[in-house]
Amino acid sequence: MRCQISEDGLPAFVAYLALGTLEAIRTGTVSPDVGIWTLGMPLTWEPLEEANLVPQEIIDVLRVSDELAALQKSAPLAFDAVVSDLIERLRVALREMPNPIWRVEWGQTVLDQDEER
């Protein structure tokens, strides 16, 4: 299965994805390690940054998400404030978007089609 999002909707989609993930981290629904393996992975944000498809502020939030687990261990009192700040930065980015709407199209990959045969 693959997910296709238009370039127009990509900034909002990435912001909402990060916002939801950070809210889950903040509330303890998931471990801060999730930030390392999802938002903070260079595989997630580098292509977006290189293609200039998402505002730099959102990219910066993704990059910092890689450090949340370490921050929670080394400075637990600062952890909540940092996560809250990242969430607020995403909210501001969404408010500044002229049209913070995204649409997704689902499709099969060649591998999916091969497995069905």
C-alpha cells in the first residue's frame, strides 16, 4: 500500500502528522523513542528539506524530535516544556497556512500486486 499526497497538501499533512505524534509523546501514549524512529529520522525530513516542499519551521520540529528520548532522560523537567513548544510551533505553522487541508490517495505498489497473485 502506498499513500500519495499532492505537493500542495504536503506541508499541512506533515504538520498534522508531527502534531499528533508529539501529542501522543507528551501525553505518554507512546514513548519519546517514537520521535527517533518516526519524525526525527533523516529519511523522514531530508527529502522534504532538499526539495523545499515543507516550511523550514516544520522541518526543524521534525529534526528536534530525534532528541526527545535523550532529553527526557537527561532533563526530565525540561521535557514537557520542550514538547509543548514544538507542538505550539506546529500550531502556529498550521495557522499561517492559507489552506491547511490535505487529501490522500491510496494505491497499491507493484509489490502489493505481486503478493496478491
